Amino acid sequence: MQFDLSAVETGTMVVIGTLVFAMVIVLFMMVSAFTAMVLVGVGRLAWYLVAGAVTGLVHGINFGWDRLVHHASAIELPGDFQVDFGTDFRPDNEGHSAPSTGTYPRVVLRDS
């Protein structure tokens, strides 16, 4: 059976064309909205994973530092442990006193 489009009125063709165009727009908007929801979900998942990893890293660093500090405070050093900042520790000037810059020796400030 042959369908002759010349027998259909112009008004009917305009209505059918408008409906087809509207369906194309609706499908495009549905696909766009679904894609946006998927991208937002993937972004939230990535943010959740990165935030969890950074939080875990910070807690791990804090835990390690806390253990190090408590371990260091429990150690007792035998004898007198004094550091003499008055000598210059450079190899070319072993055992000689460094010129002072007031309260701190020149070795500490490194301004020479």
C-alpha cells in the first residue's frame, strides 16, 4: 500500500513536524540531564575518595609524629649532653671560635 503525502493537509504536516521536533528536543534534554547526573556522581565519588585519602594521610602523619615525640621524650641520654654552638663546624676552620653576631653565633645565622 502506497501512502501519498500530497493527500495530507498542510496543517496536519505542520503538527506532525512540530511533534517530531519536540520529541527530538525532549530526547536531547533527557540525555543531557542523565549525562550531567552521571558526571556529578563521578565527581562526588572522586571528591569523596580524594578527601578520604588526604584525611587518612593527615591522621597518619599526626599519629606518627605523636609516636615519635612520645618515644623521644622517654629516652634518657647518659651523661651530660651539651652542644657548643661557639665553634665553627666548617672543615677549613675546625675547632676555632666563630665571630659572634650578638646573641647567636655566626654559624647558626649563616650570614657570612
